[in-house]
Amino acid sequence: TGPLALAASIESTPVITYASTASALSDSGTYPTLSRTVINDAVLADSTIRSVAAMGFTRMSVVYVNDAWGRGYVQDATESAREVGVDIVVSARYELGDQVEMEDAIVRVAQSGARIILCIAFAVDLALLSSIADRHGLLNSGYAWMLPSMLDMNAVITTSAEPEKTLERLTGWLTASINALHGELGRNFQDTLQNEPRQHLSRTSLMSDEVLDSAIAGGECDMYCGTIYDAVWTAAIAIGKVGVAADGSV
């Protein structure tokens, strides 16, 4: 998203994102034409750290993927931890998909003695990370694992080589969720999307069927269902305003 937004800003082209949560993207000086309909990682990291403090814990460890998202999330978490008096005793990083580095990171976390562990990882690595953590006794009673909200846990489990074992390992992990559309709220939202919104949006020629299908999908709402919907409507409203400015008509 960052490189795209930088390129778009050259021609003052607006960019709307529904899933890019990196706090760095909030810098309007660097990304003047970027907007988003999803909250940023600073909010999620802060809520996670404050929940740790609220439960009376003062020490924790972090294991994270070494990319822009992972590093940014750790920075946000570290700043929040400092504010509430939580000590992050170890921040252990690994490269995406690198089993050796995952092992080293988990060993560092195990040696730290911290019982609260924040795991900033992509879904593709989670089954292996949990397996390594299990081998080192970090899934035993007395440990609590926390995750960012962007992970599709069902996909993690069903694509694992050991689905039942992965489900057992990941049961009880805590998540700071950005999705409020659970249960009946999600079903009501889906029912609403199947009716008038698509008819109105389809009148806007720049809204392709692919984009509309992303915003108005069948089945259960995923974590970005609401933010996709908001992003599509934001784009539609913006296109309408540009149309009025250009030729006096919507």
C-alpha cells in the first residue's frame, strides 16, 4: 500500500484502502492522498497491551515476522507498554516462512520466562509457530498467547498438515478483533448488502463486478466485510462529487 500511495500522490490520485493497518500510513505528509476505512495497528496494539495491564501482568514477550507490518506493530506495542508500565522483556523476530529462525525466536521467548506472549505473524506461519511453541512447553497451563486481528484462523486450521492438532494448539489464543459483525449482526449486514446497495453502486461505471462482489459477498462476513463496504461507498460518493464538479451532473 505504501509504494502505491506514494506513486498515486504524484498525480494527486486518491487511494482508499480497507485492510492496510500499518500506523506509518497515517502520515499525511508522506501519503497525502491515502485514506482508509480500517483502524490502524496503533489502536489494536494499544488495546492488546492495555488488556495485559488490566489483567495485572507486568512482563510479556513478543515474537514477530520481520517485515514492515511486524516491525511497525512491535513499535506501537512497545510505546503502549511503556505508557502502562508493562515490560516487553524479549522481542524475537523471524523471517517469513523460515523454520530455523522461528525456532530461534521461540527459544528466546521460552528463555525470557514471560508468560504473556504476543505473536505478530501471518496465517501461513501460524501452524508451524504453534507447533514449535508446543515442543518448548509454551502452550502449557500458565501461558497466554495473543494475536493481531487480521488472521483467518479457520484457514490456518484447515490448511494445516495436522488440522486437529493445530486446532488444539490454537484454542484459547486471544485476539483483538476489528470485526464487529459477528453472529446476528453479520447475518443482518449480509441481508442488507444483497438488496439496494448493489443496485445503486452498479450505476457507477467505475464500480466493476469484481469490486462489487468483494463488497457484497455471499456467506459469512469476514473481518474486512464492513470496511470493504465502507471503502466502496466512499469511492462511489467521491466519484459522484467529481462528476458534479466536472460537468454539473451526478
